[in-house]
Amino acid sequence: MIRAVMLFRSGGRVPKAVSLAKKLRGLSFVTDAYAVFGRFDIVAFLEAENESQLYKLLSEATLEGVMTSETLTEVVSDERSRDYGKGPFSN
């Protein structure tokens, strides 16, 4: 299982953001979505079986009325990610 958070900009209109969040909640791979105040208008939480499936599903999460989106994907904590974030000063 892999998780991701998507942040959406919809133009700053609260009713539009609420409506889009409701549509996102209707997608099977979206575990929650809601309108927020701040730099982005909507936040959505996604889950998929693996990275490949997640990347395919991301295009489905971009709805008409969304101006831009940004996706934050969970770092898979297995052998492949053991050295993520280690710089020259890490122990």
C-alpha cells in the first residue's frame, strides 16, 4: 500500500472547492478530501496498492475546474528507501 496527498487550486471560491472535494471523495482510491483555506483550496488523501497504480490513478483525480495540483507521495519504507535523505553529515 502506498499513500499520497494531493493539493489543489480551484480559483479561491469556497463553494467551488467544496463541490470539487465532494467529487473527489466519490473516487474509490480517495480516502478523504475537503476544502481548506490557504495557498491551496482542496486537500485529498489517496491510497493505492503500489506506485504504478498510484501514478495511473493520479490522472483520474484531476477534475474539471482544477487550476493546478501538487502531489506529495509517501516514501516507501523498504530496502530501496533506506538511504533517502542521508547527506554527508548524517550518521
